[in-house]
Amino acid sequence: MHRIDFTSLFEVLPGPHNILDRDLRFVAVNVAYEQATGRSRAELIGKGMFDAFPNSGEAGRRLRQSLERVFETGQSDTLAFIHYAIPLADGGMEDRYWTATHIPIRGADGAVQFVLQNTVDVTDWQRVAAAAALPPGATPGGVALLQRAQEAERAHSTLLQQSEDFARLFRQAPGFMAVLSGPTHVFTFANDAYAELVGGRQVVGRTVAEALPEVVDQGFVTLLDGVMATGQPTGMTGAPVVLTGADGLAREVFLDFTYQPIFDAEGVVAGVFVQGADRTEERLAANRQRLLLDELNHRVKNTLATVQSIAAQTLRASPEPAQFREAFENRLLALSTAHDLLTASSWTGADLSEVLESEFKPYGPGKASLEGPRVRLSSAEALSTALVVHELATNAGKYGALSTQEGRVSVSWSCEELAEDERRLILVWRERGGPVTAVPTRRGFGSRLIERTATHDLRGTVELAYEAEGLTASFDLRLGPV
């Protein structure tokens, strides 16, 4: 069997032919094309078509759109009649009329790599038609054929414009859309929303399994097979789908979608129309809202339990109503101040120094010194610490260093990592310059609250030393991860 030399065949084709790459540059031209355009291949190869034959008018726009349409759709396209002048060697322009057919040439990966253009020069027929003053029935056959081609071109242009308008609407639709053809589900169309959904991957001309291999094991190709086999639509609401993003990383999305069968003229299922909406943000927002409600419910219960305990203990330690009211309101104020700090950070926590500073504000500047590294507390740790510091500050304001002009309080702390999920906080509260301190004859609610909170809520210990020069409270606490 003799092998055909397609290069030689291309050269001897009687009609003008050329091959263009994706940048619309000449890759090859045959002898007939050189003769029709008056340009040598040396002048054309590697040069852009619209550089060699510029046209900024309607004809240039139509020609460019036709070529780009072939690259985009992978389908042949024909311009039945186009008025396209070409430059002459003397610098002038010559009016020429053409019929042009554009055929895709695919590479090994199936994508359109080149376009083969075949042109027919119909300038002579056009001139005959323009000069003829004959009745319609006497029109020469060639001229009549040209007129029919012109009519067909006008009709084609109208239909093409309508098709492009519809395609533009589908392409810009907010929901994702795609058209799959044949039993292997080859993409023939995908709109912008679909491209964004799949991370900008080029899917047109490829099967679903080739373009989106990660969805095969998730059962979606099986669903498509079912639509093709039964002709019945199917769909899902809020379906979890794992897709590969533009960064190459897998991400989970939640989709509402339908697979609608496409029937051909004989009523046979020829493809599937895919449409849907990305509900990922709505699902994540709903999850966040549910978590926030659960967290709010938990916080309210904890806060009410704390208030109940404060009320009961304060009442037990305050026989007089006025005394109870003052102590209870002050403790609720400390709780409220801590809540304000946490609200400002959306309840993500608070810095230890912020909690301390908020409790010293009522006593004016210069009454306390704070020294230690930045330590981030969780919301629960911040509330517990605020209650402890409030009790110490209240006691100092009544009986200790904050009750005199000369008295001062110093708070120092250090923090170290014990494990991945645990930190150790050492905090020392020292009062100096106040009244002489004596060991109390009974343990009040404040002391019990400090010890209970340090032990149970902050998982540590506290030592209260009532020294003559002032109270020293030493805390060894356990905190959670930052």
C-alpha cells in the first residue's frame, strides 16, 4: 500500500488553502493561495492574517469571529459571501469577494490546534451580478448561484446572531450550565459559572471522566448514564461534591442540580443538559449560624448558672439587704465588663492584660502595675479570670492596698507551653502600702469564689498569703491552647 504524501497533496489542491494557528498566524499556504492573494509564502508564514490582510470594518470582524468560533466550538464554520479587499503590490487595495470555509484541525489531546481555511474567489460573479441588467428569469446560472449564496449568508448571519445572543445569555447566567453529548458525556458547552465552579479547567471537547476525574467515584457519571439510558431527569439538592480547585487542592462544595435529557429528532436521548446552583456559601452560613446558636445557648446557660451561684453565695454572706445589693451588683458589673471585652472580639477570647486593666479602671491611674507577656485567654477563661480579679480588687478596695492613697497593687505573670493543648500560667498578685493585713477570722464568699474558680474553672491552685505588708495571691493555672 502506498502512503499518501499529504504535504504534496496540500500543495496541489486547486483551491486556495491556508492553515492558521490559535493566534491566527499563517502556518502553511498552498500555491493556489499564493496566486489568489498575490503574496508569497515567505511573506505570509509566521505572520498574522490580519497583519497581512488588515480590515477594521465589518468584513474583518466577521472573518475574525468565524475563525475564533471554530477554535471555541470545534465545529466547522462557513462564510458564504464576504467582501474583503486585499492590498496590492503598489500600495493600493483591490475589492475582492470570497466564500470561506473554516475547518478545525485537532491535536493529540483532542483540542483544536489549527484551522484550515479554504477560500473561493467569487469576485467575477459579483461583478457580473452588479453589471447585469437582465430580468430575474434570464439571470445566468452562476450569477443566480451567487445571489442564492448571498441570501443564504444573510439568513445564516441572522441565525448566527440569534444563536450568539442566546449563547451569551447562557454563558453569563448566574447558575452553572453545561451540555453533554453522547454516551461518554462529552462537554459541548459550559458557561462561565460552570468554569468557575470547576476551577477554570477547560472542559469543552472532553468527557466528564477526562475533565473532572474526581467526580467519577462520587457517582455522578453513573447518574448521567442513568439519564441517558432511561430518558428520565434526575437531580439532587445540597449534594456534597469534592472538586479540585485552581490551586490543585480538593474542596467540598454543596450543589443543587438537575440532569435533563436532550432528545434528538427521532426521540432518542442524545445528551444531557446540566444546570444548577452552588449552595456552598448558604450551607456554610447555615452551619455557622447553628454553631453560633449552640454556643449562645451554652453561654447563656453558663452565665445564668454563674449569676445563680453569685446570688446564692452573696446572699448567704450578706445578712443586710443593702449589703447584699451592693456586693451582688458589683459582681454582676464585673461579669458584664468581661462580657463587653469578649463581645468586642466576637467571643474569640481576650488578652489577660485587658481583663486586668478593666478591673483596675475604677481606681484611677497609677494604682496598679502589670508585667508579663501577652497571654490570650479563651472566652470561658476570660470570664473566670475576670471574676477572680474582681474579687481581689474589691477586697483590696475595701481592706487592702487600693483603700489608701499610698497603696499599690502589682500583678506579674509568666506563661509556658506544657503540651500541644495545654499552657501553664503563673500569676502573682501583690498588695503593698495599704493597711496592715491580718488573716481573716472567717472565709467569706470572695475567698471561696477565688479558690473554687481557680481550682475548677482554671484547673489550678491558689495560695493566699496574708502578710503584714499586704496580701499576696499566687496562682498556678492551666489554660487551653491559643
